[in-house]
Amino acid sequence: MPRVVCLLAFVVLTAPAFGRDAVELAVDTARPGMKLDRHVFGQFAEDLGTGLYGGIWVGRSSGIPNTRGIRNDVAGALRDLHIPDVRWPGGCYADEYHWQDGIGPASKRRPQPNFNWGGVIESNEFGTDEFMDFVDQIGSEAYISVNVGSGTVKEAADWMQYMTADAGTAWGRERAANGHAAPYHVAMLGLGNESWDCGGHMSAAEYSFQLKEYAKFVHNWNKQQAMQKVAVGPGGAKTDYTEAVMKTWKDNTDWDWSIDGMSLHSYTVGKWPPSWPATGFGEKDYAQVLQETLKMDELIQSHSAIMDQYDPQKKMSLVVDEWGAWYAPTKGSNPSFLQQQNSQRDAVLAALNLNIFSRHADRVRHANIAQMVNVLQAMILTDGPKMVLTPTYHVFRMYVPFQDATLLPVTYEAGRYHVDEFDLPRLDAIAARALDGRIVIAVTNLDAKNPATVDIRLEGVSTKAVLGESLAAATVDSVNTFEEPRKVVPKAISATVKNGRLTLTVPPASVTVVKTQ
Ligand code: AHR
């Protein structure tokens, strides 16, 4: 890291919060709340642009170090995120994907055009067995989206048989012949994708009809595993799918099939087509994007309110399986490949959304950021053999202790952060008791100009060391590049809880996560 950046980071970490009093923040350790399901930290890897080909899959004969065709550098970095599930093959691509094109020896793979994403020809070298190998290599699980738009119920049922049945069945035998005797574990099954749009332009009633067929006939054959079925739900604020899917679910609770979740897609995008720049922006653009992303909270509230009418016991999960920032594509890139840089703003944006999900943990038990590598708000960018970790990657790694943690109530009054017409909360914080019993606290400072001193009250915690990391940057549009991969990286911090109090000074536009030891 260049010396000047180091110095800046040091200054903001230790400087007082000029002109503002310390924020009193209380963590109620005696009132454990909901579990924050680890599946909220899921990811999405569509066959789109260089998200798979180049980003994850390079093929066995590549000069880029790989394990059975999967990049070692990318898989290694992803392993550190403890990703609970990966959604594949789409997105829009799922409704044009025919899985039989992507199984068997290389000579049998059938290249097909990717109509949604630039019309490029996909070799189908990366198919079901390669995807399952990938999730295994990164210690994750499969969330498969079946083709409802241009496929058939039988095609989807056969795919599930290929993946989850034993070798006594036709497709199980085929899988064994392809080198995988034991059935795979499919943790989640998405029944279509955006069926109101690229997934088939279906009305809510048309989709509900399809949903019943797919939910009933696409079986999980592997009785060793639980598999959740997720219906297509709303995109943004429209509620027709929410009503129709929940009604279908309720009407059919006595039948021999069910669904476990309904998806919600919502990008931080502004007007369509995406035009906000991913780099080279100022504080006002930063505040505008964050104000937009905070709408996720009311969106979840409004869909949850409808779900509550049909499902007051909250059996169905609201699965936010596409979320994140969608900006103008990187100049010079193929616009259909949805490549964009990822800045400190995206780190703050990611933390805010994860915090929102945690406040709706009773209903939001699963989410997938879009997307994993090289596409939209990615964790990782690659260029040939080069790889760089984005600021969003660092937030996901810092938040690992929150996976399956028990949330603890947090109260604070930090005031507002204003930039021109944009009016935002100044701070955002969550706390939880991690699986190892320790307390973990995340504080996001939205204010791009001022650090904040946070005086944290941790009732019942006597003297304890606290360790953590703080992710800040010289400017809100700071990014990591292949040339300068460490411009935005977390810095280790430590503090001590004395008589139940802990003081942290968090830099402007930063994300800080600390844990008691
Ligand atoms: O993530 C990119 C695209 O956004 C997905 O393919 C689609 O589901 C959504 O519209």
C-alpha cells in the first residue's frame, strides 16, 4: 500500500469526531433476538459475461492454476467468505438453459448462444458437474434455478433426478457414468426467475399455474438432504406476484408439496438503464446511491406485510436472491457483460443491506448478492491470471461472525447526515452473539466527511479485549485495481471493554466489525 494512504487511514482511525458528541450505543446482551440465518450471505453466479468463464472456470488445460478447471486463486478467496449457497445458472440465463447441453465428456457438450447476455456462444464446458465441484471446492451449497420459461416440468424433474437420485435411476446412472456415483446435495431449488420479465413475461396468474406444476413434480430424490423450494416473487415494489404466490402457497398447504420461500429482486440502480458511474463520483452521488439502497427496508416491510396476511407464522421466507448496486458498465467493456468497478461506497452499501436483512431476520432468511465474480457488485474481479478483491468482498468477510448468530437489540441516536437534498442516517449498527458465544458488533458510518466516536454499552460484559477490523478509504470512490489491489483493505483494530463500556472511533464512510475475545 502507498505510504500516503496508510497515513490517511491512521489519521481517520484515531481522530476525534469533530463537532459531534460521542454516540451512545447500547447492546442489550440480556435479550437475545432472532437468528441471522447464514443463508442471508448467499451469492449469485450467473452464466453471464466473464462471471463463470474466465472468472471461475478456466478449464483444466489453462496456464492459470486450477483444480479440475476451477481457478485456485478465486476458489481460495471465496472459501474465506464461508458462502452458504451459490445461485446458478441464472438469472435470466436460467430460463434459456438446458442442462443436458452441459453434461458428459467435452465432445458431447453442446455450445449454445446466450441470448440475454450479448448473444455470445457458451461452450457449456461448465455444466452441472463442474458447478457442483465448484460449490464443493469453496465449501458452499447449490441453489439451482430451473428453467420454467422455455423448459418443461419433465426437463426440470430429470435434472433433479440427475443431481439427487441414486444410480438405480436412469439419470442417476448417467451421473455415475460421468464420474459422480453419490447423489449431490441441492440445498435450494428456484422455480423460475423473474417470470414477470425475462423468465417468460407471465402474469401472476400464469406463473401461479406453472408454480404448482413445478413444485409438485420436480422432486428431491436425496432423502439425506433437506431441499427448500423458492417461488418467483416480486421485482421491486409491485405486489401482484406477492399476492398470487402467497395465495397459491396458502391454498395448497394440505397437498403433498409445498414451497418454502418467495424471491424478491431489487437492485440499487436509479433510473433504467443503469447510468450511475461506478467510479469517479463525489459525495453527493455517494449519498444519492445510499439513500436509494436504504429503500430495501420499506420494500421488505411492504412485501412482508402481505406475506403476514397469508402466513402469520412466517413459515415462508422472503428470499432476496438478487440485490446489489447496478451501475453504468465499465468503459470499453461489453455492456452486456455487466462489468463494473466496486468502491468504498459499495462496501458501505453492502453493510447497510446486510443490516436491513438482519432487522427482518424473521422473514428474510436467505439472500444472494448479485453477483459473485466480474458481474455487477462482485466480490472479485479478474483479468486473465490477475485477480483483485473488492471492498464488498472485505465486508462479506468481516461479517462472517454474524452467520447464524443470535441478534442482540441495539439502541442509539446518532442524528442525520445531510448532503444537499439527501438525508441519511449518520450511523447504522447491528450486534449479535456469535456461534462461539462472543459478541460481535458492526458499525457503519455513512458520513463521508466526519469520523464518529461511538460509546458502546455492553451490559454484563466486564473487562474484555475486543478485536476487529475497519474498512475505510481515502475517498468514497476509492477502488482496488489490478495495479493497486490494496487501496481499500480492512485495518486491524483493538480495544478493551472496561466496566461494560467500549469506545470506538470509526472513520468517515466506513464499515467496522469488532468482536469480544
Ligand atoms: O443479475 C443480472 C440480471 O438481473 C439477472 O439475470 C436477472 O434475473 C435480473 O434482471
